[in-house]
Amino acid sequence: MLKYWSITFLDYAGERALKTIIQALFAAGVLGESFLGLDWAAVASISAGMFVASVLTSVLFYRGDGSDNPDDTSVGPASHDRAA
């Protein structure tokens, strides 16, 4: 439980959440009529929901052993887990 209060976890979760919010804003801007015509309350609500989902995902998948990388999109065991 202590690993969730470390600077490393906050960095990991914060980076993931920031990327998620930027993706939500980008999607709203691309799918919206125009930048000024967007319903910003709806965009903020969706972004907040995605932020919460991202932080919860970080809690579920954070290993805390230094092998976590929010930029890693590989599937399967980490490279250090594979037999040589």
C-alpha cells in the first residue's frame, strides 16, 4: 500500500492521466463542430471521468519495482522476465 504514496507512483499515474486528458481534449476538438463551439462543460466532464479511470488503471497495474513505463505498449511479460 505504501508504494501508492511514492513519488515514483505519482509520476507514473500523473503521466498516464495527463496523456489521457490530452487525448480526450483532442478527440473532443476533432469530433466537435469547432473549437469555440464546443460544449466545454461536457468536455470537462468527460476528461474528469477519463482522469479517474486512468488513475484507477494505474493503481491496478502499477508493480512498483521500477519496471513500469506508461509509454510501454508491449503485450506479454516484460523483457527482464523472459528467459535468455
